[in-house]
Amino acid sequence: MKRQGFSFKRFHIEHDLCAMKVGTDGILLGAWAKVDGAQRVLDIGTGSGLIALQIAQRSEQHCHITALEIDPQAAQQAKANVAASPWPDKVSVIEQSVQQFAAASNQQYDVIVSNPPYFPAGQVLACQARATARHTGSLSKMDLLTAIEQLLTPTGRCDMVLPYDVALDYIATATSLGLHLHERVDVVTKANKPPHRMLFSLSKTAHKGAHSQLTIHHQEGGYSSEYIALTSDFYLKMP
């Protein structure tokens, strides 16, 4: 029987129980997040477990990833995806909100990653799980950034992906909480197009804030060489 879901080079993701499916945003963040030397990683809003498993593939053997997911069905599916992967002992999926987790935790993390909800609460969606995954009603910007400030080590970094304008707003709010912009990458679909997404890092230490651009497609429509270089360890049909 044909497998459903999305197969990568080293693991497979089933996502039929998840409101948010495998997509470019998650793949970008999982490939870009800086995890060299990390011992503890926290994935906030893991969904299907995609980003957590990308980090499990890329990180050192001793690294452990804690993956938080508030939606019961998505958490169940993330646990199954982790169990079927080559790294079942590197990832722990916890069905809990980050607010509850932060309130009970005395642990800090070297790296935090998140592809958070960003639509304002109030838009009506037929699927409640999709509304939770997409809308800030269940996880506000302030709640998320406050938890990140608490859970991040003094020398750690938090890597995120968001729509460009939303990311600028997050960075401004983070600054008011004592988090500094460490790095940002403006993501464009093609050269000469305005950025539609941003990959960015926050830390507790002030930095100059490296700034670059990533182009996903070249003018002929295929993937750009820089996108291939970033994601080729994952996509089946890339070298």
C-alpha cells in the first residue's frame, strides 16, 4: 500500500492528524536552525514533529530535543513519527502548552525553535485544530516571547520563521523583553521579489545582527542553488 504523508531522505512524516501540514516554512527552519554543539533543544509547537526530527538528524548524538504540542491529535502523530524514525531516543514529545511547560520547568535550553501561530484570533475556521495551529489566540506573541526569555540559556539562541511583517513586530517586542536580534534571513520566492518570510534568531546577548537574503526559486522556476544547499539533506529528489 502506498505510504501517505511526506518522505524525506532519512525519515517519514505522517501528517493527516495535524492541522498544519508539512510545508516550506517548517523545512526551512529545521534546515537553518543552528544546532552545532547543542545539548538541549526545545521545539515549541512541533505539530507533526517535522522540525524536531530535522534537528535530530542534524544534531550531535548527545543532543536531546523536547517537542511541545498542545493539540492532542498532532501530539499523538508526532510521537508516532518519532517512534518510527532513526532517532526515537533523541526526541521527547510532550502534549502541553508552552505557558504550562514554562511555569513548571526549571530547565533551560541551548536552542529553541518555533514556527508559531501568527494569524490574529477571531478569524473563523471550520477546523478548531487548524485555528489553534494558525491563530495567536492559543499562543500570543507576548506569551511565547516571555517563555522563550525564561527557557533560553544565557548563551543560547531562539530560531524562528514567520511572515516578514509579523517577524519585524516580533523582533521589536523581543527587544523590550531583553532579547536581541542575533541574525535574520529575508526569504524571497524569486530574485527582485519582496521578502515574504523571515528566518531570524534571538538571543540574550547583544549582537550586530547579521542580515542576509535567501532566494527559493531561480528565474526559470526551479529551486535555487542556495535553497538546494540548505535543504538537500532532506528532500528525496535533491542531490
